[in-house]
Amino acid sequence: MRKVAFLIPLLLAPLLLAGCGRPAGDPEPDMRPIDCALNGASGFAPLCQVEQAGEMLVIHEPSGAFRRLRKVDDGRGVVSADGVEEAHVAWIADGRLEVAIGPDRYRFPAKVRPDPKVSPDPK
């Protein structure tokens, strides 16, 4: 009887693991690639993905790390939604928004033009 009692958890483990993860029929979030320079890298590459959920943007890095930003309409474009590290924002010459958080930088296509009365971030 002891052998049977020992085998029951082993037989049930696959069933329990099958219940983990995304529910059936729940679609993957719609993500778009963006250029990023991670961990202080000098060059940008389209390695990161961004998903939008209302006014929130979630940046997914290749390592599995992520950052959350909140869109604002005061000329800055976005602010950090995590509150841990401040987002430093700059509008670059090609019309994109560059956001630096810690050693990481991200470039977003921008639909809203900067307000000339608002200085994004003096860094």
C-alpha cells in the first residue's frame, strides 16, 4: 500500500502542471518590436517588444525583464509607472521618443508631438 501512496503524487503532477499558464483561448498580447539599447549598450537593435494596455505600455526585454510606462499628454510622452526608477525622456531628431531608465534605453514611434513649452527632461 505504501508504494501506491507514493505513486499517486507522481501521477497527479502532470495534471497539476497542465493547469498552470495562460487559460485556453486567451490570446497572446499584441506586441510590437521597438529598438532598445540594454545594460548601457551604445547601439540600438530591435530586441524589445512593447504591448499597450490602455494608457499603459509594457516593455518586454529578451531576458524576460519588463518595464511599465504610463502615457501622458503633457509633452513628455511617458512617465515611469513602476516608481522604482525615473524615466528620462527626450524627443530625438527623427521624431521618435527616446526613454532612458537606469542603464536601458528604448525608442518609440511617437504620434504626439512634443509641447515646445514643456522641456522633457534635462538629464
